[in-house]
Amino acid sequence: MLWIYTFLLRVGLKLSPLFARNLKAKKWLDARDQWKFDLKGFKKSKKIIWFHCASIGEFEQARPVIERLVVSDEYQIAITFFSPSGYEAKSNYKHGDLITYLPVDLPENVDRFLELLQPDVAIFVKYEFWFNFMEGLNFRKIPMALISAYFPAKHWTVEWPGILFGWRLAQFDVIFTQDAMSCDVLSSVMINNTNQIGDTRVDRVIEGAEEEWSFPSITKFVDGGSDVLVVGSNWAADDKYLFPVIMNHPQLKVIVAPHELHNDQKINWQKEFKDQFVLIGDLDSSDQKNQRVLYVDQIGMLSKLYRFGNAAYVGGGFGKAVHNTLEAAVYGLPVIFGPENDRFLEIQELKRLGVGIEVKNGIQLSEAIDKAIGEPAYRSHVENTTSSFFENQRGASDKIVYWVREVLKKK
């Protein structure tokens, strides 16, 4: 069946220029051969651990593992991305000896890539399983793991016709899952190479929250007794509900850090809130007398901004999917989000614990904000519950590092 998968990839690659109508798709096409140039100048000097991540979110799951491994200076770290947004954001990551794009998963690319890189172990993150690469690694007897994996019931790899390819998950030496259900789902189709250890993102967000970080002008902005809502990774689809609710909560201060830096979105916020609006670049020079909406048009600050909040709204849930809720929850905040969240185990757990609040319209959003900032008993419950949750969930990264070290001892 691998030939069918390869044939479909070739057809898709031939047709892809016809559908590359937006900038992101064009960047993806333009970057498909970059790995050839990047690997030409790469020299292997130590054992190589190769991490593959789809984009930024998956990189953040790999990051705590990488940063534990580099402490000993025994290994070289290679990192590949599928997405241009992931590559562009992390191409200068200091612990990557090689950072490039994943080649299209065709046999000739797999052979050439593995011949040039010569990895000693390969680690794929969450949903990233590319069947020709798995075949190539397996043929060369290069150990490989899937980490932070999550397989909900009826995942495509265990349902017809996906099972025709899904059985290849047995080629991984180990699949480190976030939960017991994922192990059960895979076991139902005789894939038993699983180990439930949790989500490495928990380690990452805990470490991020513990890092010292200050921004005096933001501290000044939030001082004064007002409750603060941090809006993170929002899109225009979220803004449609946020605008009237924020307008109807005049006592609320708001910090906004959108998912992407689109000028149109910034202008819409500026038009909506007029003299109440201020850009982070203008914060030091403004008198802040009437300003209550701080717009952060800079990349890389969001995870730190949640520490200034009393509640958080995480965007994406009125579009394709909610973004990272753990970054907010680690600070003990009630986390509000839209309805598109079924694919994320941690969100289901936050909802079950009463920490995460799903909203489907503006009325529910307003009620959720009232509850999050106006009920001291609820806020106390959230703080205590999240503290226990993160303490119980930490440690997955150390278990993966142990596996990697043990595997490499044998090579």
C-alpha cells in the first residue's frame, strides 16, 4: 500500500502550484528543496538526534526534550519543520545545529536526506508520521519515537481506510502518548508499542512561567486595581465576539496578542477602541490616562503576557482550532475559548476540571468573563486546581530523554 501513498503524494505535489494562492502556500512550495542546500554545509561531528515538528506548537513540545539533551554537549541536534511559520519563527533557535524544512516524503528524498544527515535517532512530534521516512528509518535500523502523541477514538489511522497505512505506526520503537486512551485506541488495532507518560508541553510551560521576565511599562499599564483580560492568539473570527463584550466591560483592561500580525486586524482594534487603544511600541510615550486596550504587535511575547492577567481568552476556537491554552492555565488563570477544541486532550481536561470555559457566542463569552473576574471563590478554585494539575502532569520530557540516552548507548 505504500506505493499508493507515494503515488498520491506525487500527484499532490504536481497539482500544488495550482492551489498555492496565498502567501503561506507559496512559501511552502518555494521551500521544498531548501534542505538540499542546508545539508550541503552540515558536518556530522557527534551523534545526531533528529526532531521533526509540524510547526511552532509541536516545536514547543520538542523543546523541553532538546534543552535537556544539550546540557551534556554530547549530541548534535537537527530540527525539521513542515510549516513555513514554524521554520521562520525558529530558524535561529540556538540549540539547533541544523534547522531546515522536511523534504517531501518521497523515497528518493528520504534516501538522500538520511544519507546526508546520518541521524542516530529520530523523534517525531504528536501527529507527524510520514510513512516513507518511517520505512527508510526502519530499513536502516535507526531508532525512532513518536512523542506527545494523542489518538482520540476513531482516529483516522485506526479506521477504514486509514488503517491500511496506520498499521505502520508499529514501526516506531516507542510511541509516547499523552493519555491512556491513546494507548487503548492503538491497542485495539494491535499496535502495542506505546508508553503513556503525558505531554511534554506541560514541562515547557512550567519552565516558561518560572523564567524571570519583566516589562515595566506593562506593569504600569495593568496597575490601578482593574481586572485584566489577556487575549492571546486571536483571529478576526474571535474579534467579532470580543469587541462588543469588551466594550460592555468598561472596567476591564485588555492585553491583546494576535496569532498573526495582520495590519487589517490591528486597524480594526484601533477603530473599535479609539483613544482607549495603545500599541505596545507607544506605551512608554503615552500618558495611559484613558487607555485600557494594549495591542502587542510583536512575536514571541504571548506566553509571558499571561502573567499580567486575571483571566485569559485563547483564540482560534471560532475558526479551525483553539491555540495553546496551557500557556495561560499555568498562571492559574480561568481560560476561555471557542467551540472548536475537540482535538486537544488538555482542553478537555481543563473543561472537566472547571478551569476551561467553552463559549459558543457573545452572550456566553460575556457570562464567562463575568464569572472569571467577578467570582473570587471560582478564581480560588482555578488557582488551586491548576497548581495540582501541572504538578501531577510534569515529567514527560525526562522520561523521553532517558529513552534517548539508553538507545544511543547501544549505538
